[in-house]
Amino acid sequence: MAQFDVHRNTGKHRNIIPFVVVVQSSLYQGYGRRVVVPLVKVSALGRIANPRFNPVFRIRKISVALHPLEIVSVASDQLGAPVDSLVQDGDIIIAALDELMTRVAG
């Protein structure tokens, strides 16, 4: 399970969230959990207000958007089969996570 691997979602919302992407660094490979971000069907999201925060990808002919607000840690053995990799889009995914974590003065 490498960083940016895409896995099938085996959870109860898999019809709306067909996949998750591993964002956890390989430094923590020894842990029995993985931090993942859901990849939500674009058709279920509607309008995407901020493409930097919700970048769109095509996985198995399905348009999905990264949904950082739903980031979660799951047991490694609960992840479905790997189906793809977004390693070539790693900078885009990290930028979306930066949007989530960035401090705003105020």
C-alpha cells in the first residue's frame, strides 16, 4: 500500500464513494492503519466550487473528486483491492491537503 494508491471503498457508502486514495507517508508503513481521502463521484457532489481543494480524477472510467474534509484513518485490512495509482498527481493531492490545513489570519 503505497502513498497515492487508489483502493476500492468497501464501506457502506461505496455507491457514492467508490474509491479512496492513501495519503499517508511511507514513513509510517509499519502501522496497521492508513490515512485515506475519499474519492467521491462528481455526479454526487454537484458543482465543485474550488478545484484546487477538490481536484477531479478519472478512475476506472468514473469521474471522482478528492474530498479532503472526509479524511479518515482505516485499518489496512479493511481497504479494498488496489485499482490504480495517483502518484503522478501527488503534488495536486498534497496541494489540496495544504488547502485544508493552511492557517488563515482572522
